[in-house]
Amino acid sequence: MKLGVGLYHYMLTEREFAFARQCGCTDLIVHLANYYSNDKDIVKATDETSNYGSSVAMDSVWKYENIKALCMKAEKQGLRIYGIENFSPADWYDVLLDGPKKEEQMENLKEIIRNVGKAGIPCFGYNFSLAGVWGHQKTTEARGGAVSTCFDADLLKLDAKIPCGEVWNMTYAENATGEFIEEIGYEELWERLRWFLEQILPVAEEAGVVMALHPDDPPMPFLRNTPRLVYQPELYQKVLDLVPSPSNAIDFCMGSIQEMTHGNIYDALEQYASQGKIAYTHVRNVRGKVPKYTEVFVDDGDINIAKALEILKKNDFKGVMIPDHTPQIICDDSWHAGMAYALGFIKSEMMHLE
């Protein structure tokens, strides 16, 4: 098992790489995609060195030369980029929506995976969802009043429709007509996933890249008038069986799995780790389940992290574990303090297993 940290595009700097090493990390899971946000601002990836561009455009961030340069920059700090998380919604909205540009967009996704494999990155995480991550709110219910996030369905309009020009909680186009995306059922969404996997997995196999699906977050069966794919632990198996492939795997998000209403996280870990299908894990802790839960410190929730890591160790898990997010600690740099606390706790539990 390896310890890593997740870094967003604006954090791909020598300073953040140094932070990762100082916290004992050997690997990184990075986000490269730029996003059109709902306020129509375009966030550009930035970097403090010329090796990875000062402002990476949407059409160049996925070029092999740029990905490889970033890998080399991380290697100079003693780090490996183990995986990349998420396509931009602008890269594959018609793949998700079964729209007229899906074939064209799929060819671009294939080229992205080829470039990722050529650069020596073994894993690519994705979340096949129309509503995306939606509905979370700020809370101070974590230990000591730390700022964290929560989900409470009673406070939300869960059936709020998704406007045309929006997918995965991101806006990729103007919506002059005020229309909404079409309503579909579970079977239709599963067929869209099947088509995506049938297209991408042969390319991923050839490139030496494992595709790792993140579960639904929040794990609601239906959200914003759209169905969800993996909102219970057993539905991960349906994904793996849908298009069998050595490149078809999962990102085991402990927090999301714990928030689900079926089964328990330990049985789910055993099921998927024993198959060798966990590409990497998100290690975070929560209290409660849908329709209401709160994210808490890694040592203070419903998950026994030590027991979870023991299951991974027993099944010879060799992937990367990252705290995908964590409550903030009150100080001048609350994100780094909270992340350092989580990394230190996970590192300590890993050492106990050696």
C-alpha cells in the first residue's frame, strides 16, 4: 500500500509537491481538467514553472508532452503520479448525455488515455454521472467545530432539474431556451455506461491504464431528476461484470461507501480487494448515512480505518490511498493542516501493519 495525496490543477506546483513529500507521500492523484463552472468563469490550470505551462488551455492540457513534463517534475521531488482523476464535463458531455457529438468526444477520450499510458501513469479515475457531486453544504459539526461538509436531503430540492448545457454540476454551454436535459431511467444510464466501457477499455488495456470508477456522491438512487449508477456497494460488481476487462476497476471511496444504506464497508472492501479490482482508495470518515451524514476527521467517524486497512493489506492491495478531503483545522492554512493531520493518521496506521 502506498500513501498519496490528491492535488487539483492549480496545486501542481513545486511547493505542493514538497508538502506531499514532507507528509510521507510517495504518489499523487492529480486533476488536470479545466472546468466551466456554473458562474461561467473558466478556471485555468496554472503552474510556477515553464515545464508545465503558465496557463494550460483546454485543448492542450491532455497533450502527451504536457502530461510527461508534469510527471518528470513530480519525479524530481521523489513523487510518482499514480493516477489522474476526472475528464472535464466539456470533454465528454455528449458521452454522458448520448448526444450528437459522443463519437467525436469518445475519440478524444481515447487519445487522452493513450497519452496518459504513454506518460507512464497507470490509473485514470472517472465518475459516470449526470448530476455529479451535488447538494453538500458547509457545517461545523466535526470535532471541535472544524469546518467540514454535510448532506441533508431535507434541506434540498432533490428533484431540481438539470438545465441543458449543464452536466456533472458544471456548465459547458449557454442555455438560451431554458430547457432541461431529457428524463431517462436506470436502464438507459447503464446502457450509456456500457457503450463508454466498450469503447474505452480496449484502448486502456493497450495503453496499460486502469479505468477506476468513483461511486455516486452523494449515494442517492435518484438526484436532480436523474438516476444514479453506484449508490449501493453491490452495484460496483455490476459495473465490473458489465464489460469484463483487466482495465475495468474501481476507486473505492470509503466515505461514499459508508454513506450507503446496504451492507457494510468491510464486506465491500473484502469483495473488491479480493478480486484485485480496487485501483486506489479515498480514505475519509463520515458519521451517518444518506439521506443525512457529516464528514468528520479520519479518526472520529463510523469507519474503523485500522480495520479497513487490515482488509486491504490481507488482500495484497498495492495501490494508493489518499484522503480525498478532510475537515479543516483552524489556523492560517486550514487546508494543509487538515490534510497533514489525515495523512499522518493514515501513515501511522500503515506502519502498524508492517
